[in-house]
Amino acid sequence: MIPDQGSYTGTVENENFIVEASGDVTINSLGGKDKYTIYTSISSVTINDFIPEYQVIDLRKFHNIHNMDDLKFSNTKGLGFNK
């Protein structure tokens, strides 16, 4: 669980990052079939090392997100999105 803003680093194992922070969060995946579950309205999440072929971002708690156009993506080294 990620309760506070800041930077978090995972492992090469499969993980579920549960984000409940109230500020900006950066996650360094390091691989694995990770799932990113976002529960709160935070200003931004940056996921470094995101692998779309087998990693998932779960945004089901956001009832105002209906399609990809409702998100703002920036792609540099990782995957970042701003709500």
C-alpha cells in the first residue's frame, strides 16, 4: 500500500501497488506482472518501467473516467498520468 506521496520502488516479483496517497506518487516497477490500483484523487502518478503487455492500471474507483480521452498521459522514461 502507498499511503503517502513520494517515490516507491517495487521488486522483480508480481506486485499490486495500491495507491491511497493524497499527493504526487512515483512508482519504480522493476518488472513483474504488476497491477496499479489507484483509490484516491491524487494530482499525478508516474510509473517508471511500465510494461503495457502485462501490467495493468486499475482506475475503477473513478466514475468520471469513461475512456482514454479522460486521462492526460505524458510518456518520457515511464508512464505518467495526471488526473
